[in-house]
Amino acid sequence: MNGMWLHRKIEENTGLLIFGILFVSAIGGLVQLLPILEQDSLETAAGNTRPYSAIELTGRDIYIREGCSVCHSQQIRPLIAEVERYGPYSRAGEFVYDRPFLWGSKRTGPDLHRIGGKYTDDWHRIHLLDPRAVVPGSIMPAYPWLARREASAAGDITAKMRGLRRLGHPYTDAEIAGAEAELEDLLEIDALIAYLQMLGTGLGGEDGQ
Amino acid sequence: MEAVSNKVYHDTVVIRLIQFSVIWALLAMLGGVWLAAELIWPGLDFGQYWLSFGRLRPLHTNGVIFGFGVSALMATAFYSVQRTSHVPLFLPRLAWFCCYAWQLVVLLGGLSLLAGYNTSKEYAELEWPFDIAIAIVWVCFGVVFFGTIAMRRIRPIYISNWFYGALIIVIAMLHIVNSLALPVSPTQSYSLFAGAQDAIVQWWYGHNAVGFLLTGGFLGMLYYFLPKHAGRPIWSYRLSVLAFWAFVYSYIWAGPHHLHYNSVPEWVQSLGMVMSVVLLAPSWATMVNGIMTVSTAWEKLRTDPALKFIVLSLAFYGLATFEGPMMSIRSVNVVSHFTDWTIGHVHSGALGWNAMITYGTFYFMAPRLVGGELYSSRLANLHFWLALAGTMLYIVAMWAAGVSQGLLWLSVDDIGELSFDFKDIMASMVPYYLLRLVAGLIFLAGTFLMAYNLYMTVRGRPARRAVPPAVAPAFGVSR
């Protein structure tokens, strides 16, 4: 068979084999990734979606650090039950300032994409420190250390915002210069709550909440 | 031919890698059991940040995949590439560097995850300094591996090496692209991609880390150790060629099935789904090839625990590669996505396929590496039944949990109101989670038995001096 003759060439030549694997395995990725990375609509902010403030960004990084996305998705699928349970379904344009994306792959706890504004700050504070005090039967861990650490200790906020600006997030010089002052006297738990409270509020317009 | 037989295979590094692999298996699975317990008794983190579920969970997955899995793949790749090339390892010192540098990356990386340095991208959680270290060690692994093949004394490159080769090349490609990020401090970076685009890149990586590491790499193990062990050549060479290229081509497309109904364009979801279903063909072609290879050696199954593990792993491979394409169909995925069904699917692959074939291979290699007998076949047999029981119990518990979650979450009554509260569904999971904890403990107990058995087998014995056999002139290469 002709094909087998060709293959005998490949399997007797290390270079050809390496090249063959690289070439054949790259096709699918190129076909899927290139159009997606070139699609402007996926980079266009929806509604009044805006970059995270210094406090929210700090909160988001704490959310990542504690691995919240291991148990909570941030992605409401366009299904009746999901929209009823969580709110308007998620749009790509709401995530343009999400580096990395935090959609998650598992809902051990509920989805959090539209959690913003659903509960009071005090509810979140109690819930994060003692989840079963407000949700009996919850299996969420408590995060007592968040109430002990200064928000400003969770990484250099100026460097973070500068970095994100280089990646295209429209922070002004004034926002970056004032970032450290914003975090003053705040604890990590305050920053995390600020992040949770703005989650999913970027849609605006008639689809908004 | 005389010059060849003066050279001795480098097997001490193989033994060391097996030892590290077993240690990671114990630690990472212990972590898994602890996590399973935390989902029932959330107070088990004792208020310690480093024991918190969200930090421990990436340690569990990274420990299993990169500690246990990759160490086992390096060990078996080094073992089999020498024997299929009839030459000792190319640059053995670099092989030793790979061995220790990799363990250091996994150890420090694991600690960094507990410290909270986490990118949150699944199976790529380690921060940028580790990403660079991984890339360096990986390239060295490739140099040793392909260098050995380039020096080979036998003309054809045996099929197991294609799979190990695909593992090395494709994982390098995926790792580099998915890790592209802008560092803002030594412990933190922001992804170069944002939102929906980041999601597509991440699952292109995430699915194919499963594809080329946990499937492709371990298929390399299968193609060398199964025929070797059964004492039969691969049933159909032609089928293995076909299955290999079909596998390399089609796996890479399947990533978007992790994003069904998510905020990504529908064409990419559909494409991911179709290619995931297509993937069933090469996956099962390999399974059929493996089953047919042992089909004339069934009697060995009665006496040989190592072969039992490998054959059973093939069955779980068939199960998981059937379940995967089914779960990637949108109308099934709508139920399974975000539920414990996914966790069950992952474990039918990780426990049933990856761990079992590795266990079988270790039981096969350890006595041969030191030129002795396995310390206890009875313990290995007991381990086999513990591993099977643990895996089955795990999968069944997670199927039940996952399907109930999926259906109950989506359930609405006559007037379109939600039937169940999220809290109540979550609270009803306790029995399944208890069952899963028991399953994990059983599987872990088996792994402990193996660790003891292998330790007693190799204890105090140096690697046997194995020399390459002569190559039939028809296949030889004169160098």
C-alpha cells in the first residue's frame, strides 16, 4: 500500500517524525484559535463594562488566590433554569477585562456571575467568615485570614495596574497614582466583597438588572 | 555488533523516577482524599489557609498529573526508548537533570500553590517562574528522548516512541502558548488573553493536556509494555499507524466542548463537539488493537497481576474515551457541565486508565530493573481488587451525584418556576460524597500496598546491567 510506504519513510527519520507531529497537531488549534483571537466582537466591552478599580482588582486577585473559581463558576448559560436562578445570561463582552477568565468548570457552590448587589456587604462579611451562620448546611470553607490581612499587602497594586494598562486596559495616570491610597485601611475581605458586589453589573441597558 | 554490547542501558535513573512517581501518587492521592473529606466536613481545614479547599485542590491535580503522571512517563519513556532503539540514553547526565529538576519544580510548585500563587487556569495553575522552569526541563526531556532515537541501532522507530514523541512536542506547544502572560511581580502575572479568548486558549490547552499527556503519553506506555508483557506483537501495525495520526490530528480540535453554552461563538462549540465525537474512532481503534494483542494470551491474566492491571486499564480507557465524546454532545453536556459527573469522568480516566496502567507497568518493570522477583504477588493481587473496587465506587458515586445535580438544577415546574433551591440540592449530595471518600480511601490503600511491595522489591538492589541485544541485520543501522 502506498500510504504505508510513505509512512515507512516517516518512521525511519526522527526529523520527519517530529515535523509530522508538529504539523498535524497544529492544524486544529490554528483553525480554532486564529479566528477567535482575531474576532473584534470578543474584545469589545458590553454595556457599561469597565476595568476593575484598584480595590476590585485586589479583590479579584484574592478570589484567584483562594481558588474560589474551583467551586464557583462565573458563566450563566442561556437556559431557562439558569437565567431564573442566577440572572441574565453571560455575554462575551462582559469579560473583556478578565485576565484570566474565571468562568470555572464546576459548581460545587452556585454561580457567581450576577452575585453583585444580591446581598449586602454585611451578609458577605458574615458569610465569608462563617458560611454556616447564614447558609445552614453550606459546605463552603471559612476564610478567617481575610479579615486579618491588609488589602495593600496582597501584591503591588501600582505594578498590577501598570501591567494591565500595557495589555490594553484603559487606566488613567490618576487612577494608577491614586491606587495605593484607595487600598489604605482596607482589609482583604473588604476588597473581596467590593469585587463580588460589582460582579455581573456591567451589562447595563435593557438586559441589565 | 560487538561495540553495541559494551554499552549498558541507563536504568538507575528509571528506578529513581519510579520512586518519585510513587511518592507523588501517595501524596497527591492523600490530598484528594482530604479534599473529599472537606466537602463533607468543611471544618477540616482547621482555619489554615494552606489547607483550604481552593488551594489544596490544584495541589491535588498538579501532584497527580505532573508529579505522579509525568514522573511515570519519564521513567517509562527512558526505559522503553533505550530498548526500542538498542542504545543507552543520549546524554545520561541530562536525563538525571530532568529527573531531579522535575521533582524540584513539582515540589516547589506545589508549595507555591498552597501559598496562593495561582493563575487559576486549570492544569496550568503554576505561576510564570515555574512555567519557564517547566519549559526548560521539558526541552531537556525532548533532547534526551529524540537524541536517543537519533542514535538508534535499528531502522524503524517503534510506535511507542511516536506517542512519547507526540507527548513531548505537543505539550511543549500547548504549554508555551497557554502560559503567555505579563509578569507583574515574581509571584503574579496577567494572561495575555482576556475573557472569551482566554477561555478558548485555556481549553485548547486544558483538553489537550489530557489528550497528549494523560492519553497520548500513556498510550506510549501501552504500546511498549502491553505487547512486551503479553509476549505477543501488536495485533495490527497498520491500525496503530492509522490510529496514531488520527489521534494526533483530531484530539486538538476537541477543547471547545468544555465551553458549551458559554459566551464563545457557537461555531467553535459545534466544531469542538463534532471533532470530539470523531475522536471516538482513533481512541477505540487503539483499544481494539490492545485487546486483540492480549487476546491470545488470556491465560497469563490468571497468574500475572501486572498484566491484569494493564488489561483492566484498557477497559477503563475504552469507557472513558466513550464517555468523553458522549459528554461533549451539547444536549448531554447541558446536564453534565458544572456537575460532579465531570469529576467522575476525570477519575475514570485518571484512576482507571492512568493509574492502573502505571501500576501494572511498575509491577512489570521493578523486578526486571533489579534482576529479581516481585516481593509479593499476593499483595499485588490484593492491590488489583482494591484499585478496581475503589475506581468503580468512585465513578458510580459521581455519576449519581452529577446526574442528579444536572437534572435538579435544570428542573422547572409547570409555570416555569425553579423546582429546587441550590442549597437543598447541594445538601442532598452528602451520601454520594461519603461514598466517594470511601472509594478514595480504598484506592489509596491499594497504592500504599504497591509502594510497600515495590520498596521491598528494589530495596538494597542496584540496577541490573542490561545490554542491548544484537539487531537483525535486515533492520540494523550502521553508524
